[in-house]
Amino acid sequence: MIAILLNLLIILIAIYLLGIVTNEYFIISLDQISHRLRLPHNVAGASLMAMGSSAPELAIALLTLFQKGGIHSDVGAGTIVGSAVFNILVITGMSALARPARITWNVVVRDVVVYIASIGILLLIFRDGTVTLIEALTLVAMYGVYILVLFNWNAFSHGREIGVIEMVEETLSEEHERGGYFRRISLLITRAMGLLTGDVQQHFLRGFLVSIAFIGIFSWFLVNAAVAFAEAIGVPPVLIGLTVLAGGTSVPDLMASVVVSRQGRGDMAVANAIGSNVFDILIGLGLPWALVMLLQGGSVRVGTTDLWQATEALLGTVILLFIFLTTGRVLSRREGWILLSVYAGFVLWMWVR
């Protein structure tokens, strides 16, 4: 019992610290880098800012592949897939409950098409339980094509499209400034980290490197605590990745999206959830797989049962959301409750099964 409570406490603290370092340092440094590179808003949002919001999941995927010979690589893949399910069902559902969202149709259709294609490729990869270098590079290359499409899209729309991920993260930072008990704790932690990073606005490269180091350290504790917690309660570690880690690492995005929706920009919250998931699947999985095979050779083994069924469920959630978005181009509160109920059923199904 002590081991269960101790590891659960470590998981919660690690997730909390990951949220702080990601929002206060990593995303800010990436925002400065995108400004220096003069990237269009939607390109920066889909690349650097998506990397920022998905940094914990990406770090977990990398660590599980390189740690102990990749014996727990399913935890990383499960966190990515589970986070994608959480984003589609919980973030969009809670956003709709906060305020029904009118959808920017062309942007949502673009990202949904790319997202469904990426899930289809993922299902093909999971079917035999082995990831090859060609399959991993295909995911990364597909993301490169997606970025090129965004560049052309930006030129076509004359740069008028707002970067949804940057707006969501900026809104979350503004909300944090209003105070609160956890905010005071966060300030103490950020001041301590600030001794190493300096002013992130000015020393953004230093902040970028230091925040990567912190994300790696906190993710290491998180992965090991998650595996130990799973063993202590007698469940497969991948189940913890699909549910606990996936939900925990997505909480900052959830908070930001609800705030954005209350401000009448629910379409941005929906676009953020879909756009971030494109990055999660194509880069969050493809890049770690490609790196480990380029450095170590061979292929990567992934468990097929849990991941295959969770990915099938993910495809179903995207189709369900797309159907809701086509009904008057408004995501209503009733549809928000349905999405949340589906997620509750997904989690219950994964645990009971």
C-alpha cells in the first residue's frame, strides 16, 4: 500500500512540475524562436508550439524506447495514443460545455483529414507489432508534408489565419497571472528554475536547453513511478500510459482550452486539440522510433492488443467528433456531454477489460 501511494504521489508531482516547466519556459523559448525565424502563425502553431504542448509525451516516448532496452516502450506509445483520445473527447467536450463553439470549417476539415490519415498509417504499423525504419520515417515525412501544406495555406489565406496553439498557450499564461494557491507555489518553483534559465524572453536558447533538461529529468521520474505503480496494483504499464499519464500530461491544454472557450473562441480550442494530435501521432511516435532504429539498428516491437484497440477507439472518436462538427458547424453542450461520456466509457473499458 505504501508503494502504491508513494508512486502515485511521485506521478502527480512529476506531472505538476512538467506542466510548469513546459508552460513557463519551454513554450516561451519556442515562441521566441518562432518570432526570430519569422514563421507564419499557423506554421509556428503546428510545429514549434505543438512541440511545446506535446513535450512531456514526446519525452516519455523517447525515454521508454531507450531505457532498459525499450522493455516498456508501450508506455510511451500508450501515452501518445491515450493523450490523443483525451484531447479529442475531453478537451473538445469540456470546451463545448464552457460555451458552444462555432467551427472554422476549412481549418477543421484540413486537420481532420490529415489526422485520420495519420491514424490509418498507425493502425497499419500496429497490425504486426513491429515498427520498421521505413514506417517511422513515413510518419515523420508525412508531418513534413503537412507543414508544407500549412505554408501554402498561409500564402493562400494571406496570413490571416490565427495560430491556435500560440493563442491557447498565451491565454493560459494570462490566466495564471491572476493568482491562486497553486500559482504561488508555481512562482516559487519558477524562480528557482529561473536561476538556471535567466530571462527566457532574452536568453531563449539557454531557456530552451535548460527546459529540455528539466523535462527529461521529470519524465524519467514519471515513467519509473508509472511502471512501479502499475506493478504494485497488478496491471500492465501500458494501461497507466493510456489513461493516467495521458490525462495528466494533457491537463494544461485542457485548462487553456476551457478558458479560450469561455472567451467565445471555442473553435480555436477544437482546432488546437486536433492540430496537437497530428503532431503527437506523426512526430511524437515517428521521431522516437526513427531515432532509436538509426542509433541502435533493427526494429521496434510494440504490443498489439492494447495499442491496437486504443488506436481503433481513437479513430472512432475522430469520426464521432467530425459528425458533431458537421451538424450546423456548432459543437453544442449536449454533444460535449456525449464526448465526455464516451471518454468515461473508454477509460472504464480499458481498465475492466
